[in-house]
Amino acid sequence: MAVRDWLTEQSRTFIGNAQSVRDFRSQLRGYRSMFLWLGYLSVLLAITVTSYDTAAERVRSEGLAAAQMELQNLYAAFMTLLGLALCLIMPTMGATSIVQERQRKSLDLIFSAPVKPGYFLIGKLISNLRYAVMLLVLTLPMAAAGVMVGGATWIDVLTAFVCLLPFAVFSTSIGLFISSRAKTATAAIIGSLICVSLFLLLVSPLSMAMMDSPFVGLNPFTVASAGSASTNLSGIEVPAWLISVVCFVALSKYLLLGAESSLTQQKPEIVKLRIATYFLLVAYSLTLVFTGSMRGSSAFSDAFFLLLLLPFWILPFVIPIVVCYSFSDSKRLRPDGWFSLRSMVDGRVSGSLPFLLSCVVILFAGPLVLFPNRGDGYQGLLIALTLMFLLWSGNWFASSFGKDAAGARLNGVGITAAIAYLPIAYIPYSFMVASRSGTTPSLEEFPYSILLGGGVSPQNTIISVIVLLGVAGIFLFVGSVIQRKSVLQRTTL
Amino acid sequence: MLTLNNLRKTYGNFVAVKGISFQLEPGDIFGFIGSNGAGKTTTIKMLSTLLEPTSGSATLDGYDLEKQPMEVRKRIGYMPDFFGLYDDVKVWEYLDFFATIYGVPSSQRKEVIDNALSLTDLTLKKDSFVQSLSRGMQQRLCLAKCLVHNPSLLLLDEPASGLDPRARSDLKELLLELSRMGKMIIVSSHILPELSDFCNKVGIIEKGELLLFGSVQEIVKGIQSHRQIRAKFIDSADLALSFVAVQPLVAQVKTLNEHELTFDFTGNDEDQAQLLAACVQAGLRPLAFSEESLDLQDVFLSVTTGAVN
């Protein structure tokens, strides 16, 4: 019965979604889509004419083989253009979707109806994806020309499209996620484009590290060579397109869950988001192990380094949302204790510490299972748990000052960023040391990294844990004094 | 049946709604009266499940607002103080969209839309674009949207604001018709005369606190400790004043003009009839002799201080 209900709900969400039908009617009536497609076709036509002209010139000067080379490059140019179009158009469209509804004040009408936010978001996603499909279809004749002149095979075209479509889903999901939090369309568009750029910055070293990188399908500018790329996982040859499809679908689902959670702030959505976070952390941990293991033999070290720093960039935006509370907000945001395993995933204040600590454990579980003989892994886990406790206590402290949960979160962002972004000081430090001694110091030599267990040793670990716990203790002591005063004032009033 | 039990909403230190409690039965039209910022919209938003109450509870037909929001949403039709209409769709497409998201089966959708259009007198505008409708028609379309799923409770936030007198009259007729169909209706407004015409229950809210709740008559009775009589005589009002002022149960006699006077009377209907007979016997020749009842506006002005949140 439950399965049948689930299937009914899924078919209602994905087939004949009222939101997507409504949006599609509007899209067909407006001129925006027509101008978009005409513009895109004009660019394609311009590239074709230019390339044909260059090829004809090379036939005359260098012969047929050189001209064929020129036309083969045309296929790669089309795919790059398609990737660029998707990078710009899809997040922009996603970003305006929810903000427009909010500005039109129609969100209240939709959310007072018996539909889950996921239904609304999937509807928006489907309606925006129609543009992506149209762009892909419009590129088909050009791609066919590439196949005819020998620049690519149909398999290349198919795999590129198979990678680009999930990328379109992913970039639209970024737009929808940002749009669910942004107040204006401009802010949403800028935020979405920045996020897509950061993603490209992250995957570029991964996808360009070598010609047949397994992550080549993650970068819309390198999908042209995704057809031949694959990787061997425990004896099974996994094609690059499959990796990209799985990654994009998983990331999109996660972003949509984030958007659902921020639109409703309700318990079921928060539970789903937190459980998905665990899965995402497992995937991130395994990716880290995978890229880490390839560091010595290839140019993956940059990618590994970027991936390693990723949580530090994200923490200031995530931890305040998880931890910060207020005495005068809705029930879910009011303090209900320090530590409750039962509230770990439901968004209650008492569940924030166990949730954060469990995230750290999950993150370390992959490397510890795969490399059980590396003793420093356990020291790293201990330091990471203590650091997370410090960040939690910092945000607990931040909640003492906020007028409400939103104010507390703003304070929390500042405190978390101050702690998490301290490693950035490595950059000026390395310049300073390099100018003095002529050699760039390793990250392990940076003083702050000792605090984080850099060049992990039992001695450093003990120092780190003591220092981090000491600072956390100060946060908790001062915070509780302020909060006790505030509660007393409230009681007196 | 709708039951609110100490429903409260705070934003930080700001208390928007201070523990409201009341109950509505099917067919009730409840006028929710208060100044701007009194807490009407916040209460309605809590009832429409868009806002989570800080404390307290509410149930609609036995379903808890917080615990079973999906069941509650199936049973409410919410019309906000803004219409939130999509301009670039046709009238029937707009209703089709909401009928779909409210889960009306596709086989019944056309009939349901036609009924809603007919009830709101928009049948002729079925194929018009929403942006081409007048404000009154857009407001009726929004109401039609609330009806497509046959809800038991209608939440109408300032439905009459910006409407011309004819559109207001049409709205009143429509609400009475819906009440006869057994729907509970909550209408928030700060335009009082229109509410007293069709609401069988009213509540006055100020600074988030429900000051009064009940039928218009009950509320007026509760406020008015004595009757106020207005009398008109063919002869001089001064002559009548000297006679009336010395009668038992009469106080605060004032002349209004050359022939009219008003006074407070603490007696019942029988005493009032005897007083009229005494005036006739004294040769005063009364033209009119009636009790002046307070209207909703008088009640509102007497119980509220004008303070806002």
C-alpha cells in the first residue's frame, strides 16, 4: 500500500505536474524563449560559417587533411558553446523561478494547498529543463556534421548529451536552491552564477588532470571527451558518463532538499535533508580517498587540496543554520537541551551537537576503514571532533546575542568564519617565508595547522585538543552567563 | 468545526497574537475586526498553516493544524489580502492549476471549474487572460480558486478592500450563499458596516488580543448597560424634556434639535411602553419613540483604544 501511494505521488509529481504545465503555458506565450533560441542558433550559425570559411581557405592553402582537422575542431567548439550556454542559462532561470513567485506573492497560495514543496520544485525544474532540452536538440544538426566529417562518433555525441542533461538539472537546482533563500532576482542570479563558477573551479582540476580522467563528464567544457573515459573500480570499468550522471543526480537531489527545507522549515523536510547529508558525506569522503590515492602519480593534488578545503568554505554557512537558536522563536528554534540523540536529524536545538559530531565521524569513517593501519587517522578524527565542538560552542555563544534565530545566525556566521577561515592565513605566511628563505613552506609547517593536527603527532594532538576545548569552554561559560541573565530578565518582565 | 485554543504567535520579543481562542460551526460567517497591524492576518496565516504557531493549538474538522497540515489544507480555501494571480494565463487555466494541485481528479476538473466560475459569475470571462480582468473580477477569481476543492473553511483576508460598492454587494451575496452551503467563513476587515450585514459572529482584536467574540447582538448587549431612547415630538422638545426628565428609570436627557431629544432608559420593554403611554396621556404628541441600538462601529470604537502592535 505504501509503495502504491509512493508511486502515485511520484507519478503526480513528475507526470503532468501542475506547476510545470502552468510555467510551460507562460513560456510558450512569452517572447523570451523565442529570442533565446534565435540567439543561440545565430551563434551556432556564426561559428559554422566562420569555421567553414577557414576550412575552405585551408583546403586551398594546405590541402584536404588540414581542412578536415579544422572541421573536427568544430565539434569540440559546439560542445564547449553548449556547455557555456547551460552554465549561464540554467542557473539564471532556476534563480528567477522562486523569487518571481515570491515577488508575485503567489507562494502563499501554493503552500496553503496540500502539496509538498518538492512537488513545486520539481515542477519548476521540469519547466526550466525544457530550455536545456531545446538547446541540446538545436545542437544536434551541428553535432551530426561533426560526426560526418570525422571529428566525433555518435557515441561521443550521446555520452556528451548524457553528461550535459544531468549538468543542466544540477545547475538549475543550484538556481532553485539560491532562489529559495534570496530576496531579489538579481541577488539570486548573481549567487547562482557564483556557485556554478565555484563548482567549475572545483571540478576543473579533477576533469582536466589527465585526458581520460573519470571526472571528465563533470565539467561541461570537457564532456566532448567523456565518451572514451572510464575508471577501474574494484575490477569493474565504470564509464565517466555514469559517474557524472550519479554525481549530478545526487547533488541535484541534495540541493532540492535544501530548497525544500528552506521554503518550509518543517520537520519532515529537515529530516530528509540531514539524512541526505550523511549520504553526501560518505560520497565526499570516498572521493577524497580516491583522489588522495592518486595524488602521487598524477596531477590530482590540486583537486585533492581543493576538495580538502571544501568543508572549511561551507561550514560558516551551514553550522549557524544547524546550531543557532532563540528563546523567542518558533518551537523548533527554541533551546530544548544540550545533547539529544533522538533530535539528531529533526532540526531541534538539542540535536545540533550530535548531528555535527556524527557528520565528522561519517566523514572519517571511509578513510579509517580503507586505511586502518594509519594511526594518525584516529588522531585527526579526535581533532576534527574537538574542532566541531568548538564551532558548535561558538554558535551556541552567538545565540546569546541574537534578537531572534536569524540574528543569532548572523553572529554565528562571523564566529564560524573566523575559526574556519584561519587556515587562509597560510597564504600570506607562505609568501612571507618564501620571500625570506626562498622556499615555500608546506601546509604542515604552518603554525595554525599544528592546532589542527598538522604533521599529526600524539603531542600535537594533545595540544590541539586542550586548546580547542579551552576556547570552547570560554564560549560556553560566557554564553551561559549571558543567557541566564536574559532568561531572568524575561521572567521578571 | 474550527476550534482555536490559546493560539499565540511571537516574532522575537514582538507578540503578534496573544493566545486567541474561539470556535466556529458549519455555516458561520465570522467577521474578524481590527485595525491594521492588530494581528488578523497573522491569525489567518496560522489557520492556513503558512505560519507555525508559537504555542497553542487549533483543529479543523478534528485535524490538528500543526500535526496534520496536509489534511487541514485540503479543507481550507485561503484568499490573502493580495491576489497573487498569474497574469499570463487564462481564467480557466488559473483555476485548472489550483484544481490540479488540490488533487481534483482530471475527470471532474472541468465541471468543478465551471461550477466555481458560475458561482462567482465569471463564466463569460472563462477564456480571458487574468491580466485583462478588473480588480473586482480578479478578486472573484481568487475566491473561485478557493472553491475548486470544496473546502469546509474559507479564510478571506480583507476581501473587500479596493472594491466598488456593487462589487462589495455581490461579494456579500456570494458569502451568504456559501454560508447557506454549510461553509465556515472567516472574513477579516477593518471596514465594519459591511461585516455587520452578513456576519453572524464577530471578533474584535487589538494588539494581538481578542477583546470580544460573539454574535453582533450579544456583543452590543454586553457593551450597552442601558437603552438609549430617541424621541421626536410635534411640539417643542423643551416641553417634552421637562416631562420626561422627571419620569422614573430615565437619566441623561438631552435635546438634539427643536423637536427631538434623547435619553438613557434603564427599564425593560414593558417600562418603555408605559413611558410612551404616559407621554401621550400628558398631551405631548410623539411622532417617533424608538430605542437606538449601537452598531459595530460604535462597539469597536468603545472597546478599542486605537493602539497598534
